[in-house]
Amino acid sequence: MIYKRSSALFAEAKKYIPGGVNSPVRAFKAVGGDPIFVKEAKGAYLYDEDGNKLIDYIASWGPMILGHAYEPVITAIIDKAKKGTSFGMPTEIESELAKLAVSMVPNIDKIRFVNSGTEACMSAVRLARGYTGKDKIIKFAGCYHGHSDSFLIQAGSGAVTFGSPNSPGVTQGTAKDTLLAGYNNLEEVNALVNANKGEIAAIIIEPVAGNMGCIVPTDAFIKGLRELCTAERILLIFDEVMTGFRLGKGGAQEALGVAADMVTFGKVIGGGLPVGAFAAKEEIMNHLAPDGPVYQAGTLSGNPLAMSAGLAMLTELNTNPEIFDSLAKKTAFLHEGIGKALEKKGVPHQINRFGSMISVHFTDEPVVDFASSVKGNNERFNTYFHGMLNQGIYLPPSAFESYFLNDALSYADLEETIAAVEKVTF
Ligand SMILES: Cc1ncc(COP(=O)(O)O)c(C=O)c1O
């Protein structure tokens, strides 16, 4: 495939935008080569600036669960846009989306809309701190909760000690309140809680992780976290920015059978427009301004265009919940096909999958946490990525990202994808 125009556009973008992109993963740094500039998309396909057609496995990193330019969502946005795009005053549609979201997700009474997943997680943690009167949080190595300072902390060698910043600009003062544990490692969490008795406001987790590839929690781990949080009066925050309205109507809480105290959303809830949200039981949410003292605000929060896209999207998912099963079946089909193709080639790999999230790790050890995910063979991943891209299959351009299937993908698309794996020369 030829990417001349994309490369020229990238060169131009780099003159004015740092790295030529507005979000780093788009720059292809992990896999090498120039990123592809999209012209338009419809259903399961991306059409790039060079006229190539690509089968899309990132779905804008999750939101486009029903495929691109999904008619009811687009119509809702257009109709709304004609009536004005922002007022800075309340609108009825905010309550409509809130009511629907609360009816679909267990254990939440109220929801506050923001503009991104980052804002949602950042605000949820502030509320957790304000509600509990405690400062520290526990997060898991390899889990991403957006780019706010408290979350940009990487696991050092001693997870039971204070975190250290892994991005310049995050102060030690902030880092010291974020404690790190290994995913699927309840003992480490217990040790942190014991070493910081009465000081931990919240444990925040991707209930099915998607930012170190897809990693599924063990039942004992996720249920153990719930028990620990209840016993120690710690709020359990499920970051459902990826999993919310993707793993089922009720997201990971429903899929795993575990109740969270607070839930954050992004991606699907905005139907492809910039929306994030955080939600909890009334008792917790009432601590938020203007009802309570914990401040949080946003000029464009609850924006009518974004709400209309979110409402159209959630309405589709709520009225056609069989979509979740259909997506999970397609993902299982892909899993089996890719697995067989790689086996035939003798390429060591692990495939992790949950619902419509899936990732391929090029290692022969089970991938259960960040430490095991970084053992994957990156060179092999890059060969795989470019080998697939050359055949018109757009996979996440990083070994540490989950694929997000969209329901517009047909079995013929999946078969084409599997056939492409068979043709990659490793
Ligand atoms: C689990 C999770 N939380 C939070 C975020 C941040 O969301 P946003 O990029 O909308 O700020 C992401 C982004 O990918 C995510 O995957």
C-alpha cells in the first residue's frame, strides 16, 4: 500500500504540532514508520488520504462500537447542531442521557458529565478524597487512567514504597500519594493497605485492563479487592472508560459480578464525541459541587452535541443488548483464527480476550500483569503490525493496546484479517 500523502501530511503536521499529533500513540513511535492520516470512515472501514481502505480494529480507541458514521448517531448530532452548539446553561438532554446511563449501570444513582476520560478519573479521585477525608490512592502498574498528574506514576522495583514520577512535570509531592501494586496481585495490595492504615481514599483499577494489552483480572483478585475495600473503608473505583457500555450494558461491574463504589466512563458514552463521566451512589455524589464542597466544573461539560451523540449511542445499545453478545462472538472467532494462524507458523504468542477486547502478545508466558506484558517481543509485534497494515488491516500501533471490535465488522472482514495473519512473514 502507498502512504505518500499521509507521509506528506505528517511532515506538515510536525511543523506546527508537537510530534505531528494531538495524542502520542497516533505517531507510530512504537512501531516505526509514518502514521496514516484518515480522510473518512464508514462502518468497519477507514479510508485514508492515499485512497487506501483499511479494516479498523481500534474504533477510535473504543467509542465507535457500532462502527463509524453510525446513522442514528450522526443524525442526532446534525439535528442538535442546527439548534446551537453550546449554551453554558442546563439542557434537557443532559438529564436524558444521565437517566439512561444510570438505568443501565448497576450501583450508581447520579452521574456527572465531563469532556474526557482523563477528567472523569481525575475528578473521581478528587471526590473520593473529599468524601473519605483521606489522601492516598492505589493504582496498578500498567493501568492508564488518563494523563492527570496522580496517575502518571510507574511501578518501581519496590511496589510497597512510594511511587516515583515517570513523566517530567509530575512532582514528588503528587507522586507520593499514589501507591503502586501489580495487577492481579492481591498480596501487594494488602501489604500497601497495611503499611498505610487509614490513609487510603481509593483503589482505582481498569476492571479489565486494556492499556498493557488486554489483561483479565482473576476472580479471586477482583473479588478480593472488593472485600478489602469494604473492610478498610476504601472506595473501589472502576475505571470503565474502556469497558463501560462495551462489556455489556452494565460494563465490567455486570460482566465480573463485582460492585464498584465509583465508576468512570469515556469513549462509548460519548458516541464518538468528547464525553467522560463519573458516577456513584447518591451519598457520594452529593459531596460534589454545587451540592457539596468538592469542586468540579467545565465550560463545555454536558455539551448538547456530545450529549446527543451519547444518547443516540446508549439508546441503541440499551434497546439492542444482543450487540454485546454478537461482538463477543466475533471476538472469539478472531481469537481462534489468529491463534491457529500463529500456531501454524510456530510463532510463540498469548492471546488475551474479554468480551470485545482482545490482544496478541508475542511471548510464551501467560500475560497477567504489566511485568509479563513487557516481556513480549516488540520486534515481532512490529513485524506483525506492519505486515497486517500492508494488507489493509489497521491494528493498534502498540503492543500495549487492546483491539476494540466494532459491530459493523462482518465475518468476511474477520476471515480476511485471519488470512492476512497467515501471510505475515515473521
Ligand atoms: C482506562 C482508561 N482510562 C482513562 C483514559 C483517559 O481517557 P481520555 O483519553 O478520554 O482522556 C483512557 C484512555 O484511553 C483509558 O483507556
